[in-house]
Amino acid sequence: METNGAGGGGGSSSSKRSEIGKPIIGMVCGTLVYYHCAHRNSSLLSLLSDVLIVLLCSLAILGLLFRQLNISIPVDPLEWQISQDTANSIVAWFANTIGAAESVLRVAATGHDKRLFFKVVICLYILSALGRLVPGVTVAYAALCMFCLYILADNSETCSSCLSWLLGRSNSTSAEPDS
């Protein structure tokens, strides 16, 4: 069953370009959170209240501007909703993630898979040592930066081929053999 025509996935370039903004936005948001929590020594509650104050003031200024320019607001924010499918997919993602983590830890704890057990122990030991050396916010920020760079490299055409070569994955843009 072939979904692409003779173009061979011509739409993947534009979809990859649109996906590049997500890791950049994630990196910017993570940087702001890191600055607020680590360098200003503020709590997450303070960050949340600052964000809500900025949003409230921005919406008030936009409302006044729209009223002065006689522009009607097209959508009432009180009517914004997510679909049932979106809510189900979010809950399913959380359940799958928690279930996978629980399954890995259960198998590692029982000792049936010795390699997995040692991988979990080594990862936890490294995280514990890292937690003693640097604050947890710094570790979380570094992990976010590495994740965003990975997504950015995966969505880039040139970096994607190098990344797939390094990770040993087959290139999805190559021609598939007939079967």
C-alpha cells in the first residue's frame, strides 16, 4: 500500500521546516524558566504568577487597542475547548509513559534482566552524583537543551542524515526495496 505518489515524500520538507520552531520555542521557554528559578532564586509559584500577570496585562492592552481601533475579537476565549480525541490522546500518552517507566523499573527490580538492572543502577548513580555537584534546575535545563538540540537536528535535512547514520537508523528518504 503506497501512500505517496511519484513525488516520493515531497511534503516532508515543509513539515520538517514547520517542526523546527517547536524546539526553539522550548529552548527559549526553558531558558526563561532556568533564569527565573536558578539565577533569581525564585520559586516556580513566583514564575507562574509572573507569567499570569504578563498575560493578563497583555490581554488588557490588546483589548483596549482593539476597542480603540474598532476591531471585533473573532473568538471568545471562554469558548476555547480541546476536543475529546485530544484529551484522550494526552491521557493515553501519560498512561503509556508512566506504564513504560513502571514496567522497566519492575523488571530491573526483580533482577530477571541483569543488563537492564545494571543500566538502571548506573543511571541512577550518575544522576545522584550529578545532583550532588550541580543544582537540579541546572540538570533539568541541560537535559532540555540537549533534547531540543536533538529534535532540531532530527528535523534538519543535513543533520538528520548524519544523526540517522550515527544512531544506525535507515534513512527514511531512500527508496524502499520491492517486496
